Amino acid sequence: MSELKNLASKCVTVSVSGEDIEISPMRVGAWAAFLVAADPFIRQLSEPGTEIGVQILTEHPKAILSAVSVATKLSKDKIDGLYPDEFTNLLQAVLEVNVGFFTQRVSPVVTQLMKTVSNLTQIGDLSSNS
């Protein structure tokens, strides 16, 4: 439980246009909006060895801007007005604060849930064929 508490309590402060922005782990309600915004690139990130690089940034700029807006609670206009280095720092902070929790806690649970659903579906198919 202490490992989960450490993951959930991690915050990062980023200076953006002279203003300190505290990036904290997203709450469950924000994850839905974040995942919708990140949908165009999230599958690419789940591939082994893939990082947010120039290719993903150039292929999905609006999606990444929207995802960062959701994660930081900054308006789209504020995000649009950032310099590239400020945005990169903000994006890095969002990933640093949230990805660990997602990959270490949420992803394994979703994977197990999908296996369970698949197994139940197979059992249902077997019983309907008898």
C-alpha cells in the first residue's frame, strides 16, 4: 500500500510563462477525458520501445495538446500560447507524474479484466454449444 501511496502523492511543479504550475496525478474522472484525447497516439505509446518523439508529435499534435490540457487543467488557449520548450516541460511532467501509476497499476488490472472477460466468453460459447 505504501508503494501506491508514493505513486499517488507525487507532484511536479513546472514554470510556464513565469507561472508555477503544479502537475498532480489525474483523478479517475480526468482519465476518461485524457484517454479520449490521447486515443490517436496512446496505442503507439503502448508498443515496446516507443517514446513520445518527433514522429508522434508531428502525427498527432492536436491530440497531444488536448491530452496535456486535460491533465494539467490548463485551457486550450493557454496551452496553444506556450513556447515549445515550455510545452515539452509540461508534457514531460504530465508523463512523469501519471504514467507510472497507469502502467504499474491500471494497465495490469485492465489486462487481467480482459483475460477474465475472454475466459467467460469462451465458457459461455462452450455451454451454448452443448
